[in-house]
Amino acid sequence: MAYARVFSSSYSYSYSYSYVSFNKVQPKQLQKSKGLSFLLGNPKINQNKQIHIFMEMQRDSGSATKDHSAIKVPHVLTVAGSDSGAGAGIQADLKACAARGVYCSTVITAVTAQNTVGVQDVDIVPEDFVAKQLKSVLSDMQVDVVKTGMLPSIGIVKVLCQSLREFPVQGLVVDPVMVSTSGDVLAGPSILTCFREDLLPMADIVTPNLKEASALLGQKLETVSDMRSAAKLLHKLGPRNVLLKGGDLPHSSDAIDIFFDGENIFELRSSRIKTRNTHGTGCTLASCIAAELAKGSSMLQAVKAAKSFVETALDYSKDIVIGNGPQGPFDHLLKLKRNIYKSSRQGGFDPNDLFLYAVTDSGMNRKWGRSISEAVKAAIEGGATIIQLREKDIETCDFLDAAKSCLEICRSHGVPFLINDRIDVALACDADGVHVGQSDMPAHMARALLGPEKIIGVSCKTPEQAEQAWIDGADYIGSGGVYPTNTKANNRTIGLEGLKAVCLSSKLPVVAIGGIGISNANSVMALDVPNLKGVAVVSALFDKECVQTETRKLHSVLVEATSMGE
């Protein structure tokens, strides 16, 4: 419920930092120390590493049923207030932890009546019941990190501190919620002394916004220099680390946060995202930090990851509208806009979308002096029923930009949009699915990563491969090359008979691919097997001067061929 705008894209710092160990805190240590240390790791994991991790998880899951200790799930306990509007508080914490892949349990300290306009009322949960909630979770569920939000009474703060002494955890993240961004007071000044004397000395990190830091220190903060000094003063109150959030810093065109670990000051600066949907950013940031710590990250790494997540979520949610007030919630799971766009997938995958399957080729488009977006738009206007973006020699950032622009075109026309091979790009741009080859990620792994609602196609040359695609949960198969083609080197052709054999053995709909164009599309569709739903083409559309005209011609041929077979 501490609602500050927090972003992270670039970092500058004044000193180096050292590697420290990550050890479980014992009760006595937790009481004395300023917090816990975490092992600094590499925040970037490439795609091959992701696949390796996934395979290890799949392998290990088989033994989990025999040995319940085989997989320890990272666990965050949030101790905070409930937000009836679900933008902040406990609700934001749950969504943030879910988005970061961490289990989250809850202890509710207060129930608020609030919405996008503000907080209308607060009902504080009795201290003895807060104590019962804490004992229930901490005595049983192997909590790694506790994150605190709204602690509305001195008694609740003291109950929490006593519970942490009785049931020590590996980390404590304190978001000192006192005043919301909308100006609503959520914790009175009498709690300040209790925070300073009891809670902050136990914290691994405290994450105040400017108003909260000012209240804790009794001084006004107006400049970055003030923030740097304040971070050091806050550190003297006991927490091991301080993240002072400067989203409300006056006269600043950037969002500037200060991180201090007791020795080194890091200035985390990025451009502001212009949006009204900032309700719950403070809660989310603290919960993400807790989640990353629970997964074993170092403190600085956890802060950077959390800030990056909040920035991404804010950018994704900047134009959504929920509520009529000045401060709306944002989408932690990056899924709400899927239902806003005109979807080609209402009711699930439609095999008839395979009818005229256009596969892009950047080299051909460059040859004819057009952009990928122009080519995709022309193909759709000519009658293409599904688009696959195939880019083999391109940087990931450029691939993603192209995918986003093509996706927008496809969604506006109600045409499914797939990515060739690259699961990461499909996830990043929220494409409708992927098409993978026999040497790419297996379909069952792609399904586990993408979820049940996405389209997955698999290239198959044999009945055996078609059977495996069905077992792995694919939606369709692409079979070929039917004829020789220049778009794929050393691609063995299977001919019409091979295509027919695959179709007859396949339990999935089939799209034919490879060397197909206006001159032979009729012969392909004349095979007259029920699950052959269409043709996939590259050169026949994109290695032509006018993509729209060629697509329209091929569409007419296919319509005529299928009409003759009826």
C-alpha cells in the first residue's frame, strides 16, 4: 500500500560491492543483526539455460512424490492489509509473488474499504487473531521471507516481532506503510517509535517512499542529495539495506531511487512511465524483492529484478482503465489486455485457420523493398488466414519489435499470429502461439511454458513424428516439404504420397508446406483427406512484387480446389 512509482532501466553506483553468503538466521542472530546476506548471482539466464532448468525440474518432479523434501518451494509470507479494490495490499502481494513464481501465504492485519478514489474506511484485525494467523503459518509452512505492509497498531508490530523471534526466517522485507500516494493515512504517528525501536533492527531491507522516510526521520526530503543522506540515516536505525523510493521527488523528470547497503550507495534511475495506474507499486516492489530473496538472489540483484518487473508491468498496463478515480491498479500477470483486443482465438484453436498459412521471409521482403509489417498486412488483406513470423538471422530485440508490430496488425484483423521456434519471443509479445521443428524445443515443453490456451504447431515428415506431436499436446502439424524449396537448406521432400501418409495417420489437423504455390496448390488439396486443412507458403507470396495480389490469387485457387472436393 505504499504507492510510489518505481522503475529500473539503468544503474549508477559509487562503489563496488562484495560477495557475501546466504545463511539461515537463528533466533538470536535475527534479534541482533541488521538482516541477512544473499549470494550475488547472474540475473541473466539465456534460453538454453532456461530449457535446461525446465528439463531438470521435469526430471526431479518424478521423485517428488516419493520424497516430499525433493523440491523446496520458495515461500513468502506477507503480513499486510486487505485492499477491497485489489490494487494494493495483500492482493497485490499475492499477484506479485505468483508472477515471480513464488508461493505466498498471508496474514491479514486490517481490512480496508478502498477503490481507485481512495480509502473510505479501515477495520483493524484484533492483535490476538493476527498472532494466531502468524503462528499457524510460521509453525508449519517453512517460510523463507516475510514481507510486511500495513501494520496499523503498536500491538500488531510487537506481535509480529515476537513471532519472528519464535519462528525465525531467512529474510525480512519491511515496507513501512503509513500514507498512501492518494494521501490516506494508514498508520498513525504513534507507531513510528515502535518501527524504529523494534521492527527496523530486524529488517534485511526497508523500502520507504519519500513521505514514509520523512515520517521516520522527521525531516523533509526534496532532492537526490537529501535522499542519499536519508538512506544513510535510515540505515542507522537498524536495517541491513535501505531502498528509498523517489517516485514522488519534486522537479525530477526521472524516477530516481537510492539503494544503500551500509557501505555503498547505488542510484537507480529511469524515465517515468506516464500512467494513472500506479496503485500498489510499493506493495508490489517489496513483494517482488521478497520473492527474489526467497529464490536465493542477492539483495541488490533482488532489488534490480523487482524494479524491472514493476517497470514492465506499468508499461504494459499504462492504458488500461479500471475504476473512475485518479489512481488505478496495474496488471501483474500481463494478461488483461488479451481480452481487450479483437481475438482470433475465441472458442480455442480453429483448424480452418490453417487454410492459407503465410510464413514470412525477411530476405524476400528486403529484396522487394518492404517492411515486415507491410508484408504481413498485405498478406492478410489478400486472404491469409494465419501468419507465422519466421526470422532466422536477426537480433532478439529486433525480432521482438517486429513481432509486436505484426501482432498488432493480426489482432486488428482477427488473424492468429505465431512465432517460428522462439518460445521466448512468443512469450514476450504475447503471440497466439509457436511453430516448432523436430530439432527445436519439444512440443510438451513448449506447452508447459506457454500454457493451455496457446497454439502449438510441429513440423513432421513421418507418421511416427505426427503421432508424437499428438502425444506432446500439439494443436496441428505442418507436413513437408511436399516439393523442393529454396527457403530451407537440405530439406528432404516427402512428395504427395508422403503427405497423404502423414495425414491419414495423424490425429491432428495438417497444413502442407514446401514448394507450394498457385501452380500446384490444387494438386495438394486434391488429396482429399479430411484433416488436410490448407497450405503454408513462403516464396509464393513474399518473393513477389505484390504480396496482396499473389495472396488473393492463391486464396482463389484454394477455394476452388476445396469446392471441387465437396
